[in-house]
Amino acid sequence: MKRLILPSTIVTTGLLLSSAASASALPAAGVAPRLACASIAGLALPDTQILSATPKTGYCNVIGIINKRTSAQDPDHFTYGIGFSLNLPNTWHGRFEMMGGGGSDGSLNTDPKGAAGVELNQGWAIAADDGGHEDNAANAVGGYQDDDANAGGGQHFAVDEQARVDYGYNGIAKTATISKKIIAEYYGLEAVYSYIMGCSNGGRDAMVASQKSPWLFDGVVAQNPGFNLPQAAIAEAWNEQALAPLATSQDVNGQPFIPDTFPSQDLAVASAAILSACDALDGLVDGLIDNYHACTKQKVFPALAAFTCGTGTHGSTPHGGTCLTSGQVDALKKIYAGPTNSKGKRLYSDWFWDAGIWAPPSAPGLGWAAWNVVTAPVPGVNTAANLTLGAGALPMIFTTPPVVTPVNGPNGQGAFVFHYNFDTDAPKIFTETKAYPESSMDFMAAVSTDLHPFKSRGSKLIISSSVNDGIFSGASIARWYRNMDRRMDGRAEDFARLFMVPNMAHCGGGPATSDFAVNELNAITAWVETGTAPDRIVAANHNTASPFPATGGLFDPRIATNFPAGGTRPLCVYPKIAKYKGSGMTNDAANFACVDNGLPHGDGDHDDDDDGLDGHRH
């Protein structure tokens, strides 16, 4: 798996600076191009080739490549470059958006419409990039690909230092810069407001931009951001090794076969156990643990004990849909505690307990099961995202120097994950060498808590994150936000706000109110352009009925009654939570208030602000 398609050195000249500093208002009537679309191919742009400039209905579609080169460092001597696309509306209203990427990038969205899906139609100029490498010679940037199944697969590009940097941060910065140049030439007007919006790796792109290139964007929206991907990748190996002892067979590569370790009916039991411990903490039994701060292991562990086969009160038949084995319970406890080395030092983060560990059939999503257990079932093949996308990224991108591994086979990427050493391998996310002078944490992570440059130019940041999406810990982003708030003298809310989403799978889906991208877009534009900060963002759920069963005994029947099917709920500014006012429909956000969670320091583990960096602070 290469790029997940998910529902949702820069010269700072006056031209390249986002022009909120120099322009005062959006052109209300819009601006027409002063050039013909095809003439963009003739613009003199530094280190850039325009491959096509094509008129389409309502806009001009531009495809190009920046810094195209043949790698001397890559033993395959593949061609690299930052492929990009830019859509320019026939009537432009002054806004520019850079769309973030996904997965390990490697393919170009040739016709970008906007991260929320509405921006181009509203007259925005929209750009996207491929992260500096291509996975298919037939892709639009044309004639080359950077994959090698015998040497890293889709992550082979990471043998090239410049390609690593382009993927980490340079591709976004270069594309935004060139796009702004083209916009200024095409319309005779610089972008009035510039935004970046993306999810997963695209959310990481957005946060990285706010830290490494704070002059580029006035508004940043980071959804489910992989802001600390190197350490999250360590957790992927930790989780698979925790599940491995439960495997009863091997996959085609001779590694533990994970899909049978937690069948869907077992994850439903885990969800029911977590809900039995924590659903009522927010005052409403509805399948959503809004007070996730208070859902601590002290509350969850007794519930898991009650659902343990043989010794609990909910059945004795393993995999029968009523109980979990003691081995499964132990694995969950180990996974949710987060990875450590043999001395007990934290290597990433712990996790909030969340009912979205189970994705009901009517509410699918790339959630906990898809990352850790199985995506699409294939006999004898491990398809968990941790063992496909993650297994390629861990040795190639998040290890320095990269450990070049074949995709499959007894010594392939799956084997690397199952034999990953948390004492000797984990520190390599911080390693720098002569050939690779930027460590994985340097070129990939967005863990800095010093956002003074971003704040000082008046830029705004909105982050939304699942409480637990199975790949990025909600506790981790909450911990970063608390630390950033301290660094910013307790004034983080002046320019940055975090919104947590219970039960949501990765970048959408799951038994959750996960539809809010347009509202989030409206929130960032209002904050940037009128100074109206968002106190809540309304999210919708489109299930016609609750995805939680109303009968059967596993789940409290009140869950199906109160779940916000076909309705809305508010997402609240962290650390506030949504609380039912006590009357009215439970699928109407108007009947919920955002209130303090009642805990003195933000969450139930408030004394634990160790982010695993062990002094490697940025």
C-alpha cells in the first residue's frame, strides 16, 4: 500500500509571503485571468517545467515538475522531482489552498478540487504535490517511477536524501511557492489568503508547514495529523509484536498471521467493555465516550476483567462474541500503554481508550482493526496497514541509514516489523549520518512547541484528531498541545485550537460524527479573515440508524437509542468536552454544551507529559 486516499530552502520575497500582510480584502466580484491558460507553459519559473496547461470547464489545470533530476545516491539511479498540479478558476476570489498528501505519497492528484471538496467551486486556487517521487511511470508527471519491490517497494525513494527531504517538508514548500508565483502571473494579483489543509500525512504536512515555513500560510488545518510519525511507526511494530503471540498460524512470508488474533466479533466485545466502563462519564449513554480524559485504565481494566472468558461474567467461549481471552486482554493493555524499551523508557505515547476500536459493518473506516489486524481479508496474507504501508516505512523512512528490504519473503518488511528491536532500532529515528544528515525526526516530525514565528504573523491553526484512530494516538496530540500551550505562555487558544473526535476512524468513518470538513474549512477562514475564533465545530453522522445493535445483551440498549444517527454533535475546543444539556434530541448539536471536563490539568493522566523524545526536543 503506497498512498492512502483519505476523505479528507524558501526565499521569503514579498511575492512569496502570503499576502495577508500586503492585501486588505478579498476581491468580492472575483478576478479573471489576464493570461491564456496555455501560456502558463511559457512562464519562466525557477527549476520548474510546466508539462501541461489545459483549459477545463471553469478552470485552468496546470501540471508540472520542480527540480527534476537523476539520483546519484539511489543505486537504481531513478529519476526524482516534485510533481505538482494547480487548478486556477476562471473567476478567482483571492484564496489559495495547498492540499496535503497521504500515506507515503508517490502519486499526484492531477485535478485537485480542495481538501474539503468545495474550494475550487467556490473560486479558490488549489494545488497538490506528489511528495517528490512517483510510484508509476504512467502517472501524469510522466516517464519514471521510484519503486523497487526488491529494495523497499513503495518506500524505495528513501534511499535518496533529497527525496526524503522533499517528502518530509520541501515538496509542500516548493509547490506552494511556485503556485503562488503562477497565481500572481496569471491573475496579476497575489494570493490574499493562503491555506493548507490535509489529513494523516497531509495533516503532518500542514503542521510541518506551520513550524518550518510559518510565512507560507495564513490558515492551517491539520486533520488526524501524523505530526510524530517516526515514533508512531515504532508503535506500529510494538502493536504487531503484542498481537503476534495470539497468532495460531503463519502468513505466506513465514510471519505470525494477525487477522485471526482479533476477529470483528472480538473487537465488538472490546468496544462494549470500554463503553460499559466509560460511556456514562459524560452524562449520556450513547456509544460515544466524550469524557475520554476520565476513561482511565483504572476504570477500563475491571470492565475488561468482566468480559474475560472463563473468569468474567459475560461468557466462556473464545471468539464467540461474548468475551475476550486473557491473552487478548493482555495484548490490549500492552498496546494501549504504548511502546517502551527494556528499561521502561517510553518510545511514543499511551492511548485514550475509545469505543471506536470496533467498526460496525454499517460504519466502516480505516480504524483500529484496519491498522492493527486486517484491512481486506486475503488468505494467508497480512493486510493490516501496519504490516503493509507501515512495514515499508519503518525500515526505509524511519530508520537512518535506511535498511533496504524486499517487500515480501522471509526477510522482507513484515519480518522487519516482527523482529524490530526497541532497544537498538528505535533510537535510529534520531540518527544522522554523512549521507543522511537529517534524521527521521528532523525531516518528518512536527513536534516543536515553539510556534512564536507562526503566531507573530497572525496565522491560525486548527487541529482535529480522532480520540484513537489506531495509528496516531489522540493522547499524543493532546500532550503536544498542552506542552505547546505552556511554551506559548498559556495563550495557545489565541492562535491554535484542537478538536477531538470520539470513535472516528482514521480521517473519517467509524461509528462517529465524522463529517465536518466543510465546517472546519469555514471555521479557519472565519478565524483568519474576520478574527472569529471557533468555540465549537459541528460534526454530522449520516447513519440512518445507530450502528450499535439495539438488542443482544452485549451493548447497553440506551446506546442505540441515544446515538446521534442522522444528526449532529459539537466538537469542542480541547480540553472541553461535549455534554448533553438534559433535554431534546440527542442527535442535535444544539442540545449539547462544551464544558470543562472536571479534571485539574486537562486529562486523566495529567502528570504524564513524557512524549518519548528523551531530551531530543526541537
